[in-house]
Amino acid sequence: MDLIKEKKALLGALTGLAGVAIVVLLYIMFWGVLEPQEQFPARNISVSATGKAVAKPDIAVTSFSVVSEGTDIKAISDQNNETIGKAVSFLKEKGIDEKDIQTVEYNLSPVYSQKTYAPSAILSTPSVNMRTQPVSAPVIETTTAPTIVKYSLTQTVRVKIRDFTKTSEIIGALAPMGINKVSQISFGIDDPEVYRAQARAEAIEKAKAKAQVMAQQLGVSLGHLVSISEYAQDSGYQPMMSAVKSMGGYSEIAAPVAPSIEAGSQEVVVNANITYEIK
């Protein structure tokens, strides 16, 4: 009897050990062997620096519109399309490539009549001294529904000008053709990546030098590069508001003087962030 109990106890112990062994084996297979965690954060040096490249814009971007209004949709469409067609033909004659001319808006919408208001009758009310004084009642809005009185068609074309010697001539010639709205001119760089690369190289060199100086001051040595990131701050297109103002905005002026337009220069800025290990 005692022998049977001992065998059962031994079998139970062996079964328990086998269960523990299986659990450990499964853990190792799926989660790996436990490794001691670092008690201290990684020893790193992080630095940042800025690089700049000065670029001269090589494209001017502007847009112009024809706004036509009237009661006959076909008539205002024909007039609007004819005016835009003349302007586009003029651009091509001046050497503007087709790929640099783009229609960005064609919008036909109704124009409704304004809400009408009717004043109420003049009322009389006695004052404190019993004299009668006329008092105007508040204006009362009528319930007349707005009606379509005409239609407005706006067609807008955006153009890139690559030859800056023609910019003033092109802008100055638009109003006499019937263009009655010219948006601001913006100057930009067609391929900013060239200048970003220059600014990036400068930023990285500055960051590396800064890291070396910091390591020497701390009495440590730089190890492997851990990470590097960048952020470009190139300004893109630069608006030129004065060019639009000199056009007068609309074409009531028969022959406006061509505006004087200067492209200036732009800065392309790149920030580099670098992290090194400390030996």
C-alpha cells in the first residue's frame, strides 16, 4: 500500500516537472531567452545644425482671369472664351510652352437679386408733455424669394514664365486684351532639390564638427552613428504683390504701364539632427 502511494507521488512530481519544462520550452521558442535589461539609458550625443543655400528663382508663376456677366449664357461664354483664347495665343507667341499654361478654373454660376426691404408706416405716439411726435417703425424684410437676374462666368489660367525678360511685357499686355483680374506673381525654383542638397551637406558637416567639439569637451569619444534626420525650410514661391497693384487689378485702364518686376533671391534652409553613441 505504501509502495503504491510512493509511486503515485513520484508520478505526480514527474508530471509537474514535465509541465514546467514544457512551459519554459514554449516561452523560449516564442519569446526568446530573457535578457537582463539595461539599468541606465543609452549613452548618446545628439546635435543639430543648419545649412543654407542661396538660390536665384528661375520661374515666375501668375494667374489671370476673365469674369463675364450677362443674361445670355452662350453670349458670355463666347466672349469669355474668346478673350482667354487671345491671351493664351499671346503667351505662346512669347515662347511660353504649352505645359506651362494650365486652366485652373471654369466656373459658371447664377447671380441672384438682392433681398428687398419695405419700411413700415410712420406711427404716432404721445410724448410725456402730450405732444404728438412721429416715430419710425423698424424696417421689415419682405418675404420675396430671390430670383436669378444674370449669370457670372469666371475662367482662370495659370502660367509659368521662365524667361524673366518677358515677365513685365506679358503682365502689362494682359489688361488691354480684356483680362480683368490678375493674381499675384510668385517667384520659385523649378528644381529646389539641387539647392537642398547643398544646404544638407553644409548642415551635416556643421553637425559633425559640433559633435566632435562636444565629445572633446566632455572627455569622451564618438561611437557609431545612431540616427540622422533633416527638415527642409525652403520658402517655395515668393509672392510679388506690387506687380498686381501696378496692374490696377482690372482692365478699365486702357493701356497700363508694364510693371517693373524683380525676382530677387531665396534661401533654401535644411536642419540636420544627428545622434552618435558615446564610447
